[in-house]
Amino acid sequence: MNCPKCRKYFDKKQKCVDHINKFHSEDLDQLGWNAEQWLYASTHGGSIKGKCFCGCGRDTGWNYKTGKPFKVSTNPECKKRLYQQAERNMQKARGVSVHSILNDMEHQKMMQEHRPTHGVYTFTDGGTVDYLSKLELNFLKFCDKVMEFTSNMFAPCPTSFPYYDPKTNTTRQYMPDYYLPDYNLIVEIKDGRDQTNTNPAFIEETKYKVALKDEVMKKQKEFNYIRISGANYTPFVELLYKITHEPDPDFESKKPKNYVIITEAAEVVENQNTYYMIICRDPSLHTVHCIGLIRTDGDGIWYMYDYDMGRSVMRHYNCPEFTQNTIRAFEYIPNDTTVMDQVYDVLCNQAYTRVNNDMDVMVTLADNEIYIDDGEGFTNNTMRLMSFRPIDSYLFKFAQHEEE
């Protein structure tokens, strides 16, 4: 990946984006693009527009979540066209008649639409997506309100997946819950964790099918796949980051390795907190204004150390620190959070009681071997150690999400 201005080579997209922002900001102002748009245009004929992959020829706008154009246009007819294409693709790939496929798909669709839990969710942009359960509705709300997804980021899956059912000695077609074309990601929503279905009929007659579908998705290499258990969205958020940031853009023309995530295989320790950190920089001077920490049981309240005031404060997510600064967000990664729990409680007590609240949070963290190095000179150690991993800056709202 080469910088479009000075042609300096970078092995990762994010490194190149950071370089452009730091050394070529004036060029970005003249172009009216951000760094990712300029980078994309430099390898795609000077354009930041895409074409809807339904084949309609419509232009698609820029998706700031993925750093690429949208895969699907906002025209509702495109989803209908994609559904028809999915039918034809299944007929070609499975070697069965169109009549058989249509009967199977339409029968499943009719059964789904007559389920008492079936509904249609309207996104903020006015577009709609169907859901078949409360868990699916919660997922759509999360994607809309927290992730700020648009409705055209959901599309019919291009194909179904056959699997053998040993109980009935038949081959069934697995039709995924949701497909996110911008991430080439299939999403399956199932009961799990704190919302496990204890119905004996589900356990005996349905649960084994979930395992069969998982095996099918593990073997396929075309799509990314995640099964979300209950409302545990952390693996989903982490997977989106991997898909967007980790593949080397120099190899986009080649078929990348797909991700398959079964969330029960990555179960978190019960009653263990998750921590998020943000570093807020002045957008013009690029100096660190404040550092913030939040814990998932913290009622949406951030512990902030303000370097301008030289003291610690408690802040809510809608405070000026979040709206008037450039933000980088991180997630705490060590498995054992015992030390972090103790340090966080001390820091919050300082901010709440204003006792010794002039203690620098960076020093306090380093004293407890919790290290920070954001790669831009903001660090509390000389060994370039980091106890946090970066996540997309807009995802810091994820830490404050509460189910409706």
C-alpha cells in the first residue's frame, strides 16, 4: 500500500491512513476527501463511488464504516433484484429445479411472515429490514442506533447452504438470518448466554440443527460468518474491526481468508468487566486533551483525566470531550481484569470525592503494569507496551449501550 502523494510504502492500511493525516492534511483539504477516500481513489481510477452489486448500474455512496463505497444502493428495488439473483444462484449451484427452490424459499418465507414474532424494523434512514424474533429486533436496533448502520447495509444472502439432517435423512437448506454485503458477513442470531432457551422441544429438536449449520459454515470459504448468542455483541464488534482493518489491501484482488466465529467458543468469564479507553486530542493542535476510561458496569459514566485542568473528572458520553475532540478508542485485552478493577475503582473514587484527583492516570496505570502506547507519542512506558487494542473510534458508544 503506497501513499498516493509521496508513494511511501506501508504494509498496513491504517499505517498509511495515519501517515496521510499527519503529513498530507493540506492535500486532503484541497481534495475534500478524508485519507481513506484518497487512498481508495488512488487505486480505483480516481473515484470514490462504487456500483451496486445487484447489477443495476446505480452509483453507491461512501461507507465511512468500511472505508469503501457501499455494496448496495439505497433504492429498494435493488434488494428485490438481489433476492431474485439468490434464487438463480441456488438453482445453478445446487443442481435442483427453480420450481423446487422457489417452493422451498417461498414456503419458508411464508412460514416466517406468519410467525407471531415477525415484524419490520425501520432504520433511521427510513429503510426497513425484517426480523423474526425479539433477539433479531434487538440486533437491528443495535446496528441502527449504536453502530449507525444504514438499511442498505443489509441484503439477501446470495445463496443458501445445504446440510444433511440425520434425524430425517434429508438434505435441508440453511437460509441465514442476515447478510451484510459491505463486510461479506453472514450473521446468525440464536438464544444463548443470559437468554438461553430452556424449552425441552428446542433443546431436543432444534439445537442439533444449529450445530449442523455451524459445521457447514466452518467448511465454506466464501463468506465471513458469525453466530451471535443472545445479545452478546462484543464478538460482532471485534469481527467488524478485523474485517475492515486487518486484511492487507495490497491483496484485495486475491480471495482473502474468511472469518468464522461461533460465540460459544469464545465465552467470556462470568461477572468479568470489560474496559474501554479513549484518547482525546485537540483536532487542530493534535495534542492530548484528556484520557478516559469506562467499565461496562459503570452506568455509562466515564472516568476522565483532563490535562488542561490537571485533574480527574466524571463525564457522561455527551460531554464536550467527545464532541469537540479527535478520538481514538481502545479495549483492554488482558484476560484477568482483577488489577484493572482495583485501579479503576481508585481512579473513580478520586474523581468522585476530589481527593488526590490531580494524580496523573497514566502514572497510576503504569505503577500497576497497565501500559499505554498509542503509537503517536502518547505513552507511559519506554518499551512500547500496550495493554489495550484499538477499535474504531465511533465504537466507543458501544461501551454505553443499554438494551431497550
